[in-house]
Amino acid sequence: MAVVIIGTLDTKGEEIGFARDVIEAQGVDTHVVDVGVMGDPEFTPDTSASEVAKAGGTTLDALRGDGDRGEAMEAMGRGAAAVAQRLHDEGVLDGVLGLGGSGNTSIATTAMRALPVGVPKFMVSTMASGDTEPYVGSRDIAMLYSVADIEGLNQLSRRVIANAALAMVGMVVNDPDVAVEDRPTIGITMFGVTTPCVQHARELLEDRGYETIVFHATGTGGRAMESLVEEGIIDGVLDVTTTEWADELVGGVLNAGPERLDAAGEAGIPQVVSTGALDMVNFGPRDSVPAEFESRQFHVHNPQVTLMRTTPEENAELGRIIAEKLNAATGPTALALPLAGVSMIDVDGEDFHDPEADAALFDALREHLDAEVELLELDTDINDESFAEAIVDRLDEYMREAGRGPSE
């Protein structure tokens, strides 16, 4: 059992050595990976910076000669990720701990994101009090703000680093005894405005013998589901809430990137997709909405979240994009349209009820969807129980026909 510690031994050797000593005092082995570029390490690591650079496709001499900090951080991040993957595959890595400022936070979390969900990952960082999304991404990375810069040992840094080291020991030593059931796993996407649909669908799927993992469609949630599909952890997808594509198209804050809706199709696993929350683009507080959108229709969801209604033109383009994504799928795929409303606030009497905008979305989907993609049209809104029942029935049929359903 070993904790891998990733750090720049030319600048943070004292602090990394302290973390190593705290961990080893608890009877846990360590494996120190040096990712420092410009100077010599303060002590001999288990994996040298030269080895990391080589794993990143370059050499330490080349990085030093170029003198490009950004390029060096990127190369050492690639190398650290390759080293971490190798150590995990060899059974050497049971958890990974990183310490540092912006540079090593970037490098160490790149390595952490290359590891499977469930492997303990802990980053002590000066960057942990700001926007951590670039570092965490869609992985289960814990970040601890260092309070003071990680520069020398003092009464504050010793306590913070020791707490992190002991937390890592606790994660790798203690067996949580989490029961793992041999059931097919369904990934489901949810937003607040599609919650009733997802809750009912989840209950129905679990009653039929499936395990479900629900992802909050906040950008990182969609990316997390796509990543777990690629890893083979998810066997089928009930993609109720595709709202992240509205943010990707229009410029909202919860986009999941242009690869959203690719993974299930490329993996060939069964999927039933719907149009949940495509009536909205997400922004932060009302005063954070870009001035270019001031004439648009808004709904203040809470003080931190402002929703903007999508237009017929935007919905037509969303329909084209989603149809093209589903047309490329290699496995059984259905698209389910809730003709009476795509969210809780897109129904008669609510703020975003807009039959013209919804019609533009549905018409574009019908126009661009290939015949190989099954089209389900229901005269209900997305949160009606009958809609959840219909999409669960179809996904269950796909799963069983593909031999992926629960054991009889």
C-alpha cells in the first residue's frame, strides 16, 4: 500500500519531505514523483523529473533550454499522468497527494484526472479557494486551501500539510466496505426543472434491477457521465436533460463542451435521449448576464442562478446539433419528445412557456433525425409520470435486447 506524492522537489522539497514523513510514520509507504523542471531536487525521488519529462514526450534538458513555463507545465502534466496511470496499473498507487501553487496544482491534478473514480486524490493548493473547475474537472479530486503559500515549514503549513497527509492515510488504509452489486448501471442526467421525471425514472429502473447514477447537468456533470461511459462503468444512458448543449451554443456558464452526447453513441450502448431544459441558458447572478442579452426573457432561479429563455432560432439549431449527434450513434438510440413542455417552467402558465420555441426545436429534430434513430413523441410535459414510464420502458427493452439487462 502506497501513497504517491507529486511535487516540485526543486522548490517544495522541504514541504513534500514533511508530508512523506507524516505518511510513513503511520506505516504507509510513499512513492515521490518529482515534477520540478529548473533545479535539482532537495532529496532523491522515487520517480525523477527526467523520467516524468520522458513520459511526457520530451526531455528535461529540452524544457530547461526552451525556458517556456507554460510548455513545461503541460509536458510535465502529461508525464505525471502517464506515470500515475502506470503506477496504478502496477498496483503501486493506492492514493495520490499533491502539494503546491498554481504550477504543481496544474501538473498534479492532471495526473489525478487520469486515474479512475474512487482512487483517493487530494490536492493541497494555494488555488483551492478560487475556481477549481479547471483542476477538478469531472473527477473526484479533493482540494484543500493551503491558507498561506506553500513556502517553508511553519506552525500553519505544518498543520495544514499534516492534516492532508493524515487524511490521505485514512483514505487508503480504511476499507469503506462499500457493497458492489452486480447490476447493470444506467447514467441519468438531471436538472432542478427535470427532477420529477428523473426521480420517477430512477425508481422504476431500480425496481427492475438496474443501478442508477444521476448526474447534475451543470457542465461538469455531463462531462463526468461521458467519461464514465468511455471507461465502461455505465451500461446504458437515460439522457433526460440535454440542457448543457444550450449553454454550449449560446454562451452560458454550464456547457459541457462540443463532445457532449458523443460517448454513448461511440460506445454503442443503449441510450434514450430527451430535450430536458433546452428552454434555458444558464448564467450566474442577474447582474452577471452579458449586456448583449439584456433584451431577452429571464427567470431568476435563485440569487446565484439566472435562466434565459432560448429563442426559436436557437432551438432550431439545437435540434439540428442533437439530431446529428444521435445519427452518429452505433448502438440502439431513441429520442423522446415531451410535446407539452421540456422543463418545469416550460408548461402552460409558467415563465418559459413558449410553444413557438418548442415547435422550432421539435421540427428541427424531426427534419434532421435519421430513420435509424427511433422517435418517440408524447403529448405530455417532461415531468409527467407517463413520460418517465415511457422512456424507461424503451431503455429497458433496448438493454434486454442487447443482452445488457438485469439477470432474470
